[in-house]
Amino acid sequence: MKVTLKYPRKARIEMIPLMDVIFLLLVAFIMMTMSMTIHRGVPVELPASEQADLEKKSLVTVTVMEDGTLYLDREEVSLADLGNRLARLAETGRQPRVFLAGDKRAVYERVLAVIDEIRKAGVTGISLETRWEK
């Protein structure tokens, strides 16, 4: 007895599972790129703020350590040298955005002196870094 099919089955690629895998990969790549942030500063213990802005688009990071030591990105600088280097960056035509990270145990007067020096260098875009706390 011979069985014949009315419609012969053709080989085909199922598209729905393939699209599911592609969308899953797309979401994974988006999540990975969103989680990659560049922090060029020196790690310090940040004070908490409920209104902390999580935006990390700064070009330059200035860090004030607990003992008053200053870092420009990851390089130790003096207060006068900080102003000179920021002024040179401002002269290049690109207005640098400064991200100021100060240890919560740092002397407040030192942080204000750093802000004054940044402003004397002609930089107006200063953001204070805090950690987000619920």
C-alpha cells in the first residue's frame, strides 16, 4: 500500500523563533552598552543625595580626597596647576564639563577653593558627584 501526500512538504526556516533570538540579542547589547560608563576619577566615598543625577557625560573629573589632595582624572595636581590645565582646555574651543567628586569627609573650604579655581579657569559647567541613595 502506497501513501501519497496531497501537498509535499517543503523545507523552510521558521522565522518567529529566529526573530525572538535576534530581539533578545538586541536587548542584551542595549543593556550592556547602557551599563558601560567611563569614570576616570579616583574612587572616593561619596555623600548621599536623594536627588542625585545619574548622568555621566563629563569630560573631566576633578576629585578632592579626604586629606585635600586633588586629582584631575587620575593624575594628582596642585590647586594652581588645576586652574592652568582647565584654562588650557577651555582655550581649545571646547568648553570642558567638570565633574567634581569630593570625599564626604573632605574639608568644605577645600572643595569651595576647588570650585573657585575651576570658575577662574573659565569653566561654567560644574557637576557635583553624589551617590544615589533610596
